[in-house]
Amino acid sequence: MIDRRTLLLASMTTLLPVRAFAALGKPSPTPQTFDYGPAKLDIYAPDGARGLPVVFFVHGGTWEFGKRSQVHDKPAFLLANGFCFVSIDYRMLPDADVATQAGDVEKAYAYVRANIAEHGGDPNRIVAMGHSAGCHLIALTGMRGGLLGVAALLLDDTRAYDLAALSKNGGMVRAYARVFSDPAQWVALSPATYVDGRKHPPTFIAYSGASGRGEDSRAFADRLRATGTKVTLFDGSAYTHMSINSDFGKDGDALTAAALAFLKSTVG
């Protein structure tokens, strides 16, 4: 397990290259926007990019709100480190249920994989990343095989890995109880359902100090490891649920250091 204190030191030395934060303090890169069918997505790529690894990002917002522009320092940081970056919109509740949202994520990913080479990205080196509701959607689609050829998954803070277990343990409260109100859908919408003995892409799992995040993330990590999947578990208990996302890409941030090391080891 990676803890925050260790990486606060490492982030300033060997884990991050000097150019890691070169773009910070400058205007965020301007994306190109495309319609992938159900919604739109933004592609950020350095000028003259060719064959770069790609981070495909899905925002959070309790499956009800949020937008693709809410990416904070991620584009500037990742472009400075030799990546392309993609951020997507997907249809929101109540107009689209969670199953439909997962389908939107898969359609957006398929569009990116088919077209990213035109923007300097490598379709065979895509890492799918999500925060909160987006974390759940990436875990769900990634585990069930809906992200064809995905190189790795970067999961940033959710409890919605196993909905039946969550309900049994008293975690089905507030937004979760509203969004996952039908128990008949829990099996199909639980990422853990699809951890069925198959080896999955390398997976980075981060959790904040929000209630229950550590326990549920560790349980999911253990389940994945039992299949032979390579799992990196990041203890982000010093973060809030919001800061573990918004701090990504900031100078000296521990999660950023750990995530960059994971990215470099899998697609760098």
C-alpha cells in the first residue's frame, strides 16, 4: 500500500520529472470538442503529438450532475508529462439511468479508441480514469469488458463496487440509496460482479477519508488481486472526497505522484 506521507516526499524527488509541473500556473490547454453520439467529449493533445499514451477521464457528480470541463489541473499536468487527455460528458439522471450512463462511457471510449491516433494518441495505450460516480462507471465498464483493449484503470474514490455488500453493511445511504433504489439491478451494476476469476487490466485504486471508502476499496482490491490482477492501492485518507480529485496535478500532491508512477509503469 502507498501512503500519503511517503509520497509527499517522493513526489518532490525521483517519482516526478522536472517537467511534471511545468505547465502549472499557465492557462489550461484548449481542447478540441467532438460529438460521440449520446454526448460530447474533449480531446487535449500537445502540438505535434504522435503515438502518446492517453488518459480517458469520466467526471463524478452522484450520477446526476457534473460536466466534462471540470478537470482542474489534469490536462496541463498530463500533457506536460507526455500524455493526451480526454474528458467526456454522459447523460445524467433522471434522463438516463446508470445502465445507460455506462453505455455512454463505452460509446465514448470506442470513439476515442477509433479516432485518437488522429490527435497524436496511441489507441493501444489508453488508461481509463474516473472520480466518484465516474470511478464507479469506469470500474463497471472496465470490469465487464466494455472498454476493449484498455491498458489500465485508475479508480479514484467510490464505495459503489459491490452494491449488495454495501447495503448489507449499512452503506446504502443518501445518494446511493436514491440512485440504486432497485435491488434487482444491483448485481448488474456492481463492478465486483465481473471480477469472476479473469485477470483484469492493471488497476490503481485510490480512496479518501470519507466514510467507508477505505474498507470498500480494500475489499475490492483484495477481490481483484485474487484473480492475479496487478493492483496498486493508494491510502488517501488524508484527502476529502472532493480534494482527492481536485488536487490531482498540483505541485507536491501525493496522489499525483503515485498515479504518475502507475501510468509510467503501465503505458509510459
